[in-house]
Amino acid sequence: MGQQIYEWMKNLAVFYIFLTVVTHLVPDGRYEEYIRFFMGLLLILMLVSPLLELMNLKASVENLIRQYAEEEQNLELQMRDFTVQESPLDEYVKQEISREEGAAQ
């Protein structure tokens, strides 16, 4: 148990160092607010992860995240398929263009 707490504290220290480096690398500081927000979310996740392990909720949270990612990927694929399909209007425009090109020659 002591080793796990040590690893957790070490991870938090490395995370804080990484956060400091990233915020210093931002050129204008315009995006610093967004980076701090995102890093804050990651910090909350790091702080909660030992509690999830103690309560055996880690597997269920991972399954929920995996399901959400799969749903997002499926929606993205559906949207990509939807945009690739040609509509009747596209076909009409192609016919009109070819007809005008034929008439111009």
C-alpha cells in the first residue's frame, strides 16, 4: 500500500512538472487558459484514480469510456459515409456541366 501511495505522489509530481513546462512553451499565452483547463481535468482524473481502484470501479469506468469512444467512432464513420454519398443534386449538376461543355464545343 505504501508503494502505491509513493507511485501516486510521484506521478502527481511529474504531472505538475509537465504542466509547468507546457505552460512555459505556449508562445503567446492565449492558449494557456485552455491548457490549464485540460490539465486540470487530467489532474482530477489522476486524483480520483486511486479511489476508483479502492472501490473496484476502475473497470466499470474504463468500460464506459470505451463504449463512449466506440459510439463516437461509429458516428464519425456514419458521418463520413453520409458525406461521401452523392445526392441527386450532385448528379444533376454533373449532367448540366457535361451538357454545357457539349454545347460549347
